[in-house]
Amino acid sequence: MVTYALLTNPGHNRVYYEESKKLAAGELQLALTKLSISCSDVKSDYIAGVHYVVFSASDDLSEEDIAVIGMLSFVYAIFEIKKTRGLILLLPIMKINNRYIDENIGTILKYTGKTNELFTRMMINIALFCSDFSHLNQIRLLDPVAGKGTTLFEGLVFGYDVYGIEIGEKIVSEAYHFLKKYLETEKYKHTVKTEKVSAPDKAFKVIRHSFDIAKTKEEQKGGNLKHVELIAGNSANTDKFFKKNFFHLIVGDLPYGVQHGNVTNEKQSSLTRNPKELLNACLPAWYRTLMNGGTLVLSWNLLVLPRENMVSLLNKSGFTVIDGDSLMNFRHRVDRSINRDIVVAKKTRR
Ligand SMILES: C[S@@+](CC[C@H](N)C(=O)[O-])C[C@H]1O[C@@H](n2cnc3c(N)ncnc32)[C@H](O)[C@@H]1O
């Protein structure tokens, strides 16, 4: 048996204090099912007064295993625990650098309504581990309520092709200008296209920004590109913007019904404080654009929509909600008006 200790990211702790430990353990439980060796005994522990998440493994972690552990949102450093003559020694394990783009891309923008980037990374990982696609390198990820793009930037960090739909035109424009500037400053090779897309029956007209990104000229010439797309439009039209069965993962942080309303009908500009209306309008389109074996992961405010109502809306739209033990432990308090939970739903072959 080998025992590992994961030092938790201080950024994660600052936001949810005590609750982050429970979220970390939940994310790790899911990741362990993807490793090449069998692991058990996940627990929170303090070593010399510092918090770690500890687990046991049947053997040494392989390089691929270390890469998976290093993707987890809370992992700051990985140690093997050695016990010698009554002493506890922490042996540092070299992390694998599997980032496509620097993690700072998700931290630079600060604004009201932003979803914490580490929480977002956790949701993406949960979606990946619960999908049939965790072995793939080429992942297409959609955030259908994208805001200024936290999910897209976190997806890009791991080299995914990322797509976002956001109803606020100004918000999309800010995200577009931020990414363009970032790629220029960091000297990524890229091409950008902005176009207006309308429905054949003129039911909608949206702006679509697309980026094709490469790290080097050679990669660009060889067509080794990462794709980013931002659409300023209503997510209820997701299946009009994208092909059927297109996305491996859909991940979104729904409007909380607190600071900002969620618009489900552009014409009436109907603002609602409850995401139920948004889900009713969008879930059928999200279902159609998700691949079989793909997962939808949503976070939302339990104070405006109880979990059983969320589950029933998802089931009604054809999704299978996955609610094993390790997936029931993600609910946490953000502040007085937000009690947040995560739901994982899969599109299964029927
Ligand atoms: C909680 S915020 C997401 C924040 C985002 N994760 C970020 O960090 O920037 C929810 C977003 O959903 C958007 N939204 C609400 N209804 C929408 C709809 N029908 N279609 C597309 N976006 C919508 C809101 O404008 C808001 O920006």
C-alpha cells in the first residue's frame, strides 16, 4: 500500500472554507475510478497543522495517474507519505504539465457574477469523469450560460475545444476582446472570425465569434488547432447553432436568481428569478446537441429550485440523472442567498 497526500489549493479554501474539503473529497473519489490502480480510504487530514486530502493506493501512481490527479481543481501539490522511525515524511511527486494554456487565463478577469474558476474546473472534471469520454484528448465542451467565459477558459487550459452561448451581447463582447488581447499578449498564433448568423425563418440573429488557436507556426500550418466559439444569443436555440450529438460535455453555472435575472425569451425580455423557466426552454436543445455517453453538469441555487424539481426537469427531457454517493455531496453554502448544488445528468443510449 502506498499513501498519498494532496495539498489543497488555498484559492479553493478561501471561497467556501470548511465546505471545500467535502468538495475536494468528492472530486477525488470520481477521479480515482479513472486510475490504473485501485485506491481507497479518501479522507481529510491535518499533517503538522496543514490540511491535506489523503488516500491509499495499491501501487505507485503511474505518470497518467499523476496527470489525472494534477488536473483536479483543489490539488496544489502531490506528496507520497513515508513513515520512518516514528517520523512522517512527505516526499514531493513531480506534477505533469498537461496545460495547453497558462492557468492565469481564468483568473485575470474579475467581475460581479463570475463563477469561481476552481469551482468551474471541478464541474468540468466531474462532467469528464462521469462521461464515456475521459480517455479522449479531443473534447468538445459547451457552456450554454457562459457569462464572460470562465468555463471556456478552464476548458482551454486542458486543451479542449470550447463553445459558449451567452444572452448578454455586451458580456460576450467583453469576453471576446479579453481573449483576443490575451492571445496577442501571450503570442499564440490565432485567427479570428466574427459573423452574424440568422435563422432561415429570421426567428433570431446572433453574433458568433470563432478563434482557431495554435501554440506555434508549425502547429498552425499542420492544422493542430484549438477552437473557441462565443455566441451572443439565447441558449434555447442551442440546437440551431450546433449540430445534433456534437458536444462531449455541457457544463454551466445557472443564474442564481439573486443578482441577475435569466432571460428566456428575447422578444419579451422576460426576466425571471427562477432558473426553472430557463431549463424548460433550453433542456430539449441541450439534450439534442449532447452526444450519447456525454454528460451535462449544472450548478444552481437550491434556494430558488429544490433538487427534486431539478431532477424531475432533467428526467423529463430525456437525461439520466446520476446520483451515486460521491455525487450527492457537492451541495454547499456560498452566501446568505445562495445554497449551491451540482447535478450530473447523462445522455444514455436508448
Ligand atoms: C451565473 S452566470 C454564469 C457566469 C459564468 N460562469 C462566468 O463565470 O462568467 C449565468 C449567465 O447565464 C446567462 N443567461 C441567462 N439566460 C440565458 C439564456 N437564455 N441564454 C444564454 N445565456 C443566458 C446570464 O446572462 C448570465 O451571464
